[in-house]
Amino acid sequence: MIVHYYEASKGPFQSLSDLSLEDAEAILQQIRHEGNVFASKRKIDYLSIRKTLEERIYQLFVEKGGKPKRLRPHYFILGRCDWVKSWYCHGREVQILLKMVDPNVISFTYGDSFPAMRYSDGKPYRGQVYILEELSELIAQYGLPQVWNSEGKYGPERYIEAQVWDDQPVKEYLARQE
């Protein structure tokens, strides 16, 4: 199962990445001003870094045979992670069975994509993008961060991030809610 977390008042699948840089920065500035959620701590260069990381993840995914249908992903977490839900004032979650997602449109990073793609600490999963067929070996080798690092004492890895590069699973979920 993959899980998407969101603020109840905003609804699911609202992404700054889908907006122009100007519109996204205006929203992020408002979030910073309100100061009541995790995202309010994002630094000034957050959006430019995020765009660069998304482009890098996209490229690595394509190199591994991925067939993205979006330029920017929908973000999920493999399994549940209550810590992420706590980022929101009134956090909610969407759960989608992994088997409901075309393997050609989903990639993974071991940990949040920011530290996974930016840290240079020698860990072999840094700078790596994984595809679905590599997932069981990845977990067998390193475990689920939600289990071994639920409190964040052993590094930034708190979950495996899933990037869904297609609107179809989102549309199917939203259609079931109507």
C-alpha cells in the first residue's frame, strides 16, 4: 500500500510542483507566515531545489525503464508513517494498493527525496531511484525506515517515498469518493 498525506481543509493531491514557480512561492510564503505546519519551515530555495530534484528523479526513473506520464510526481509513502501525518494540523490520508498502480509509472527513493538525493554520506541508497521490481530487495537489505527509525534518531530516513508519475491512480481514487 502507498499512502498520500494531506491537510483536511485543502484536500488530497494538491502539489506546489503543479503550479508556476510564482504561484507556488506565493502559497509557500503564506504557509510560512501562518507557521503552524511542517511546511512552514521550508527554506527560501526549497522550490528551486525541489524542481531540480524532481527533474533528476524523473531522469533516473526513465533510465531504469520507467514511463512517466507526468513531469512532476504525486508523492506517496510506502506503508503508513504517522510522523508524516503529524506535519499537518488536521492530517488525513489516502491509501492506494500498490497493485493498483502501473509499475511503469512509480518510482521510489529510500527516504524522503530531499536527503535521499542530496546527502553525500556514503550510504549506498543515496542518489538512487528504485523501480517496483527492486523494492523487495531494497527492503530486505535495509528494512523499512518506519520500523527501524520511527523517531528519526538514526538519520533522516523515516520512510520510503513513492513517486507516482501518472494521474490515473489519483483519478480512480477521487472517482470512488464521489
